[in-house]
Amino acid sequence: MKILGLSKSTVKEYFIKGKITFAVYGLGKMGLPLATILANYGAKVIGVDINEEIVKKINMGISHIENEPELDSLVKKNVEAGRLYATNDGIYAAKKSDVQIILVPTLADDKGNLNLKSVFDIAETISKGLEKGDIVITESTMPPGTTEKLIPILEKSGIKIGDFGIAHAPERTMSGTAIRDITLQYPKIIGANSIETLEAVKGIYEVINRKGVISMSSIKAAEAVKVFEGVYRDVNIALANELALWCEENGLDALEIIRAANTQPYCHIHMPGAGVGGHCIPIYPWFIINSAKKTNMELLVKARERNDFMPRHIVELTIKALNKIGKALKDSNILILGLTFRGGVKEFRKSPALDIIKELKEWGAKIFVYDPICTPKDAVKLGVMWKEDYKDIDAIIITNDHKEFKELDISLIDKQIRNKIIIDGRNILDSKRLDKKGFIYYRVGYIPER
Ligand SMILES: NC(=O)c1ccc[n+]([C@@H]2O[C@H](COP(=O)([O-])OP(=O)(O)OC[C@H]3O[C@@H](n4cnc5c(N)ncnc54)[C@H](O)[C@@H]3O)[C@@H](O)[C@H]2O)c1
């Protein structure tokens, strides 16, 4: 099927009639939901992954992704219907497909220095099966300008750009809500090499995305959209953190002020907290900082520094609370609730808990951890102890917002804990209730005098 050059409406028609075959490279937290949704709307989908276990499981109709609502049943249904099939053979998938979508991680270190090997490797693979009329789409988040670097690799096929199309359509989802986000939540952003490619790609995403598409003037502009979203979050969280620190110094409650300020429609102050984790928000600012030609990206750098400082501040709050009862950190048992960087997602990358553990170790504290979606083995890997009760604990630190933590049994804690201290790095507990029970309860932006 030569998809390039077809009108948008023809692409839509062929898609739902199962006349278009997609190859989705990378069947992870984002790739598997996308592959499954494409199949569910009628397309034939070949999912490609280097991990043989993942391929085997998917071909048995089993999703390997946890905590992704609807995904299990959608994988089963579409594999059984013969619309979704997984393989390790990327060249075969390229030969058999009309549209090749790349959705593998763009790995970066803490300063945004990228390792794009997987993306370039996949482009090499696709070039061995590329045909005239095919369209290659990158969905992975990338520094603006990256997708076009794939063109010379794809041209190794002997086919020139124009005879095949290339586009960037950034994946704008979050683990845990992927199906909803891809189909219902936000418009799809698209940048393409030509009007023809744009037309066909619009047809594809208009089928699966109820919010439609936004066409950008270039591939690079489309890449910048996703990066800007992350930068916006990072800088605004840094702002909230900085204002919260000022509140602590001035005896004010940051949350009370932020909630009131945000009733004005132009004010959107974010939540202060224990820090920014994951492989997206703390990394994307560096894509911009590292590629700035003349402008000093001081604001973005300072925001990164402010957010990276927050885990240390959580430890400072813990020391302050312990000092109030005449205890030193080195003689205390600290229970960290939360290992993952955010609630409901088992992802440790740049998790504030890791920095808090490191800092507490330097102070000589005895550290225990618990996280409802982790295992004691995860604790062992971090060199800390797993604990499922509050006995002999001097202070609890909450680092993420798992729903189980929002519903903590305060009466049980009250009964078991040795010293009643809670440092809430995610603003999830009720200060009034804890005050009543005589806890020392601090949040970022709230150190009440008692
Ligand atoms: N997870 C999120 O919440 C999220 C949010 C926003 C953006 N993203 C972006 O989405 C992209 C994908 O992330 P993810 O969370 O799905 O990653 P993931 O780690 O969950 O999955 C990646 C998959 O790709 C496979 N893979 C790696 N190299 C491969 C190769 N050369 N060929 C075929 N398969 C290969 C891996 O085996 C794995 O199954 C990244 O660019 C990420 O920045 C993810």
C-alpha cells in the first residue's frame, strides 16, 4: 500500500478497513498502548521489540505493562483477532508495513546528554525494508532537530526523501493513563517533511484521537512542543518550590496561599514538593539548554538547580523536626514512604527518594522504606531495609503520592510510631488531623510553630 500521496479521508477509510499495516518499534509503556490502539481501530499492527520475553508474552495475548487500565484486555482482544502481532525481526516488520513508528526511549543522563543509539539503530533497520510510499513517524521525545537526522540513514534504502515521508508526532501521554491520553485527552501534534506526508499522518491520528490533530509548520517545531511542555512543568515547579521556601521563612502556609492565588484565572502556581523525578521533566530542559546558540538559558538552569535541591531540603526539614524533640538524625530510625518518583508508576529514574536516601545515609540515619508497588528486593538493591509497620520509627518521610499514602491509617501510625514526626513531601495529608493527634507535621512550605 502506498500511503504517501493518499488524501486524509482515504487514509482514514483504509485504516479502519484494515488495509494499512503499521510497524511500531518499541513495545514499552508507551509503544504497546499505541500499537494496541491502532489495532483496535482496525489496522494490522506488527509490534517490534528487542526483548524476546516481551514479544513472546504479547503473542500469547498478555501485556507486560502493569498498572495500565484497559491495556490487558485490549492486547488480548487484538492479538486474538489477529490484528496485533509481535516480533524481534525489525526488517521483516519494515518490509511488511506501510507506516513505521519509532517509540523507544531516548536515553539521556542527568544533564540531557543523549544516547540516541536505539533510534538510529531502528532507522538503519527500517532502511532495510523501506519502500516507496512508506511513512516513518517518530513519537519518542527528542531534542528539536533529531528526527530529520534520520533521513540520511533511511535514504540508505536507495529511496530518496519525498518518495518516502517522515514526521514527528510526539507521544503526549503518561504511564497509568496511556489509553485515555492517546485516544481522548489531548490533540496530536504533527510536523512532517511535506504537505503530502502531513495529510496522510493527519488521517492516521484523526482516527484514533478524538481531540484531533494540530499541524505544525515543521518537524522541528513539533519536536519542540513536547520538550516545551516538560520545561514549563519544571520551571513552574521550581517557582512553587522557591515560593514555598519563602513561606517557611515567613511563617506562612504555601498551600493555603497557592490555592487562593490560583482562583485568579491567570495564576497557575504548581505544587511544591520533594523534587522532580522521572525520565521526562528533569531531562527535557537540558535539550533546550544544551542546544541554545546565543541565549543564556539561565532560568532553566536555575529551575533545575532549585528542583534538584528539594530532596536535600526534605532532609533539612527532618533534622529540624527531630531537633525539636532533642534527637539527632544519626540516632534516628527514618521510614521513607515511596521509592518511585510518582504515585502508581514503578519508575525510579531520578526519584527524589533516592537522593533523600543518599543524604540520610551521609548523616548516619537508620533508613527503612516501604512502597506498595515495590518489593523488599528493591530495598535491598538500594542498601536500605524494608518495613511494613511503624514500630520504633522516629520520623516518616513521604516522597510520592501513591493512593495508599493518601489513605494512611493515622490512628495505626499514632499507636505504633516511637516519635510522632511526619515530613510530607507531596502535600497529601491533613495537617489539622495530625496537629490534633500531636504530630510534628511539616510540608515543603509549611513549618507550623507549636
Ligand atoms: N513512560 C512515560 O510516561 C513517558 C511519558 C512521556 C514520554 N515518554 C517517551 O516515550 C518514549 C518511550 O518510552 P517508554 O516509557 O515507552 O519506554 P519503555 O522503557 O517502557 O519501553 C521501551 C521499549 O523499547 C524496547 N526497545 C529498546 N530498544 C529497542 C530497539 N532498538 N528496537 C526495538 N525495541 C527496542 C525495549 O525493550 C522496551 O520494551 C521515550 O522517548 C520517552 O521519553 C514516555
